[in-house]
Amino acid sequence: MTILRIAARTHVGRVRTENQDCLLINTWLSARDGTYAREQVLRPGEDPYVAAVFDGMGGHAGGSVASRVAAATLAARPLSDVEPGTITERVAAAARAVQTVSDDVHGLRGLGSTVAGVAVTATRFSVFAVGDSAVFRIAEGSVGELTVPDRRPDPHRDGATVLTQSLSMYTSSPDPAVETYPIVRPVRLLICTDGLTDVVAADDLRALLAGPIGKPGVPEQAVTDLTAATLKNGAPDNVSLIVLDLVPPDPREPSR
């Protein structure tokens, strides 16, 4: 069995008046600003545990609707496994749900959402993302991004970028580029919206995520510290983040 320790927070930031992000942790969805912390045992044969962040887009009304519709669709039923095809199908279903709302509800045309997340079993985890939310792995004092932002330079604005895909009416078949990794040693993952990465430098991420992997309370402290750093740096956007530790059985210990 694998021990999972997880903590999360979503915050409106210092500039926006509404939080259009959404957190999904298994079947729990955030309602506006919120926090979450839990420890759980992952056993072989159980349904995958899913954690993800969603960053809504589409104006004052549309962004919050899009992120919550996408999150609710992903949470609607358990994943059967962490295979790329299974996750891609569920992400595509989330995009179709957002598209349906965009088509059917007056005033919400053009809404959308990014997503970044992980699906975890007792022996492996899969990483997926659409848009510019991200997943990072923290190991041996380094922080490595496991996702590639779906961004390209904006031809109309110097130095700006635009999304190349999202969960929206403009992306009929999103490609989450799922990657799967075995859990062979303790690992820490950070899942976050660009409200964090746009204002907190990589060196600061590494320092604030450097606590002992697997130690109780460290994910909660990391979430608190990362949120504080974002707010200190102005937090012009909503910020949502999840820190989770995965601790597999020690192979040196006899099985029970």
C-alpha cells in the first residue's frame, strides 16, 4: 500500500474580485476560496485517486462556470485505471460538457478552462494537463515540470502568449499528453494554476517545497508558504495549488 498525504488551497488573489479557479480532490470540489488536507492509504485494486486544478476563462460569469463544470465532469464517476486512453477520454468528456454549456446558455458563449492533475494508484501515477496549469515533481532538492504549457507567442502583442488548447468550444479534441510514472520511492508533486507560477520564481518553489517527503504536516505547510509567497508578490490572478506526497512501502521492511 502507498500513503498519500495531500493539502490544497484556492485563493482569489489580491486583484480579482471572483475566484474562477476550482480544485478537485477525488470527489471534493472547492467552493470559491477553500482549503483541504487529508491522509489516505492507497491499496492495490482500488479506483485511482484524482487531484486536479482548473483555471476558468470566459468573462465574469463564464470562467467560474467552466472550471466547475469541467471539474464536476471529471469527478462524476471513478476512473477505471490510469492508462492514457482512459484519462484522455475523461478529459475529452469534460471539454464536451463545457462546450455544451457554452452552446446552450445565453451569455456564456466562449467560456473555457485549463486543467492539470494526477491520477494515482498504489503503484503508479499519471500526469495530465490541458492549457497552462502545471504539474511539478520534487525530488532530491530539484523541481522538474512534468507538463508542457499549451502556449505560443501572441502575434498581436509583444511578449504575450496565447493558449493553443483548453477545455472549450475552440478545442474539439483536447490532447492532455498523459505521462505515467511508477511509484518506486517517496515523491512530492505540486499541481497549480498559472496564478502561482507567474509570480513565484523556480528557486522559491524549490525552497518552499523542500520539506521532508512523507512527513505529516509538510504538504500543509508548503501550501501555506506558497500561497503566502504568491500574495506577497501581488497575486494578480486567482491561485490554486495542491501538494501531495506519495510514500510507497519500504522494500527493506517485511510485508505483513
